[in-house]
Amino acid sequence: MACPFLEEPVDVEAQILRRALRRERFCTYYLYCTSFFANGSFLYNIGDAEHVSKATVCRAVRNVTVALKRLLYSFVVFPGHRPTRYIKEGFHKIAGFPGVIGCIDGTHIPIIAPSVNEGDYVNRKSFHSINVQIICDAANIITNVEAKWPGSVHDSRIVRECTLSTKFGHGEFTGYLLGDRVNMDTPYLLTPYPDPEPGPQQRYNLAHCRTRARVEMTIGMLKARFQCLQRLRVTPERACDIIVACVILHNIATIRGEHCPSEPNISSDPNHEHPDPPTDIQDGRAVRDTICHNHFL
């Protein structure tokens, strides 16, 4: 599919959805699904309001979710559809941090207790969740999403085992990700100094914090737009599909410049965890020191 920045993104989306649901009542299905995504309503509440059965609403949500998921690699592209230099410039304008092509963070999406492997989904705060990794650009567009891991999995493992880590390791990207202290320091994923000395290290940390705040803002916007993400009452597999569908719709809305409800303060979000940092810190500290010396003296 052509780059969604070059043509009307919702037109592209609608064409694919209509083809995917050509035997169904497209407009009605889409109405049920977006009502569920945006309001987080129980399926039977939507059914009562529209005078249809819960099974019909459930089928509509499932069919539209699957159709949206097919758009993943058209609307969620790392490091983005635009040239890398523009992505870096966008981040640099925030706080002067050089070479950034993405900011990364994790967030927990609550789910009901699954019937299989229930314990795997209990996170450090003792509720069931999917641990979702998000990467975004400076324009709040999500450029990568990992929505498949149970809540008990540590953020650092998700980073280590995701496809992007392999691609970075093979030198496919030129630039850095900014992450928080729960991530490993690697040559491509930069974290703050844990105990910064006055001067360059403090300036580095300030620029890092201000720049990385963009991903926290993006996650807040995603959850504000799609209230269903406050708690998904479906199986883990379907929860992952719904999360991906919401990410795609978020990007379409962001590309179009649509108004976003006031995003919550992510630092007070009970579903936003700050687990202990990993112990296997690697050689990213040398890259961090070089950037600190060259740009924040």
C-alpha cells in the first residue's frame, strides 16, 4: 500500500475495511466497533442501545478489529514514513538531543483473568495485564508496537527480544532510541544517568527527560482516545488484537490532526509500571558519555 501520508488515510482505511467486510453491513459494524473502542462500553450495553444481540456486537468488533490489524504495516512503520533526517530534526527541536529516531516506553493494559496460564498475566502490581511496548516519533505517531507479552514479563526482556533490537544490532537504522532506567544501556538505546554529576550529565538528563516525555504523552493520548484500554474483558489473544487496532486508529487520527481528549498524567497512571532496572547493563554507557561530552558541555 502507498504511504498514508501521500493520500487521505481514512479513505485508504475505509476501502480496505469495506473489502474485508464486503458481505456485512460495513457502516453498522464500524459504528459498533468504534463505540466499543472509544467508550469502553460493555458489549451488551452497546447491543441494548442499538437493539441488537451481544453476539452481533461481538462479531462486529472482532471483524473490524481483524480488518484494522491488516493495516498494521501501512500505518505503523519504524522509524517512520518520512526521511530519517526529518524524524531526528523533530526530536532535536524539543530539547536539543541529537540523533533520536524514537522514544520507547511500556504500559500495562488491564485484562480479565484468563483461563489459561493465568499467573503469567499478573504483573508487579498484582493485576492481570498485557505489557505493551510503544515507540513513537516527535509528532506522537506510534512507529512500533509490541502487544503480545503477558504482564509478568519485564520491559527489558521485551526490548531485548523484539525484532527491532535485531535490526538495530545489524546496523539497519542510524540513530538512537530514548528509554527510561528500566531498559538496558545499549549503543542504540540510551537511558539517563542514574546519579548525574552537575554540569553536562545533568543537562544530558534534562534533555533526555524532556524528549522522552513525548512517548509518555503519546501513550496518554492513546488511552484517552480509546477508553476500552482501561480494561479489556476478552481473552489475551483478542486483547492484543484490539490494542493493535487502537494504535492504528490513533495514528490515523494523529495524521489527520484530529482533536484528542485531554490525556491523563502518565506518571500517575496506575497501569504505568516502573520495574527495577535490569542488571545486565551493556556498552551503551560509552555512547551516552560521548553524546554528553559532544553536545552538553
